[in-house]
Amino acid sequence: MSKTLGILCALFSAVTLAFVLAIYNKIRLETTTAPAIENGKNEVPSADLERLVEIDQEVSDVKHAVSQLEQIEAGTERDRKLEKLEELLDELASQIYQVHQDNQRNLEQVQSNLIRRINMLKLEAKKELPQDPMELKRALMKDGVDINLSSRWVRVKGRFIGPDHPLELVAIVEGGKSHEAMIQLDCRPSAVRAGLTALGLKPGRGADWRTGAPPSGAPLFIYVTWEGLKRPWRLEDLLWDAKEDAAMTNPNWVFSGSRYDSDLRTGDEYFLADVNRCVIGIVHKFSNVAVITSAHKNAGDERAWFPNASTMPKPKGTRDERNEVQKDSEDEPPRRVIAKGDPELEITITISAIKQPAMEWR
């Protein structure tokens, strides 16, 4: 009996240690890999954790069986049952050891990929774009980004899309969250970052949810034009702040930069904004993902932002909308009408490191 109880105590210690390792491994992977990539490859396998739960239940069953045997007088039947319990405990110990080894290998792989990521970021910092202005321009144009070093701007093309939710993003690329963005651009997000870096701008970072610090980075000025528009709009003119019930002012656009990252289990490298197909964000939730975001005082509110019906070009055949709230029925709460821009218009967005006098007509 004492041998069985000794094995039982050792097993409980092993189960506890294996649980801690498995849970640490799961949390570590969940908090250091990228936000869910659409093919789901970043989901953390839970087979080991589930097996540990089963083993824990089996150990509990053995403990209960031991307590029952304590009520049986010594003899052949009791010895036979104890022998079977000891065989079962040996098998459970072997399974726990295997789970422990698997988790140890996973943690070693995480450590290896972390070192690889650090080395990759060091190399990325040293990577240089073409020094010749024309070579630089050609390289960026392949990914849909025009650049003017002397005027200190990058320029991209796109079109309006029709969101059906309040805006959390302003500009995405194909495949992005079109239900909560109003512009789709024809470019690669990482090329926008490369262009802004070529202008001498340093990326900052997104909002810090722990401290409440807003996004940071080099300040930017963003202008939107399309055929037939007499004067450019600033991007903020096309946005409606529902909290203030007015067009957006003092947008504080910043080059937050997004970031390069890698999957800690596979080592695959990627640029976060390319994976999430996001160029310009507005709410803090996406400020660590978007290349450009807003440090506006209301950017933390996910229900505050809408397309501005007063400045958006209307799709053909639609009525002249206002930034209004309407009630569909007495049983439903009022809702804000979400304006839609003309999807047939090609628009040009100029992202500038300085105010452009020719575009600042107010």
C-alpha cells in the first residue's frame, strides 16, 4: 500500500508540472503569434492539454480505488487489486512523461523561433531600399505606390467601397475588412511603409491598451482627390465623428508602421499589415496592425466613426444624403445612416510628411 501511495503522490506532482508546462506553452503561443490568419494555421493544438485532463481524471479514479482498498482486509484479493493499480499507475506515469517531453520540445521550438525573429528584425533594420530615386520609384510602383522625394509624399490609387458597420478602418486592400472600411486601395501595405521610410520617416507604435497611451509615429497629412473634384479633400473631411456630431477635426494621423513578425511554431515571416490587408486604421483596436492610424481623442470608440455624407461622392442615381439618424420602426432603436461613396470613381490618396500648400485650400 505504501508503494502505491508513493507512486500516487509522485504522479500528482508530475500531473501538476505537466499541466503548468502545457498551459504555459498554450498561453505563450497564443500571445506571441499573429492575430488569426484566415487559413487558421495559428490555432494552438489542445490535444496535450485534453490528454492531461483525462490523465488527471484517471489518477483521481486510482486515488478513489486506493481509498476503497483501505477498507478491505489484507489478503489475496486486495493484493491482486493493488498489483493492477500499480500497473495502471506505471502506464499513467509513462503517458505524463511523454506529454512533458512533447511540451518541452514545443517550448524549445518557440525559443529557437524567437531568436530567429530577433535576428530577422536586425537584418530588416539594415535592409536598404534602392538609393537611386528612379530605381526606388520603379521598385515601389511594382506594388502600387508612387513616391516623390522632393515633395515628400507617397501616393496610391483606390476606390470607395460600401461599409455596413461603423468604421474601424479607413483604407484596406483587397480581401480586407470591407464591412467596416470605406476605401479599398490597389497597393501592398508593406510598400506604403517602405515608401514612408524612404521619405526619412520613422514608424512609431500602436495604442497601448495597458497604459492607455495613444498611437505614436511621424505625423502625416493625407489628401483625397478624384476626377471632377475641384479641390482636394483632406481625409478627415470624409469622416464623420458621431460623438461630436461633426466632421472629423484634428485627426492626428501618424505613421504607426505596423510591424514584421513571425510564426513562433513554424518560423514563417510576414508583415502584419499585409496579412490583415490594412493600410489606414482609425480605432485603437487596429492601431498595431495598420501602417497609418489616428491618435484622435475619440479613436478609442469603435462606434464613433462613419463616412461623411456631406463630402462623399454619391453613387449615381442615389439621393443627396445627410449625416442622419433614422428609425425604421417604433420597436427598433434609432440607427445612423451609413453613407456610401461612388464605387466607380478612381480616387487618389496622397500621404505626405508635410502639409501640401496646393492641397490646403481652407
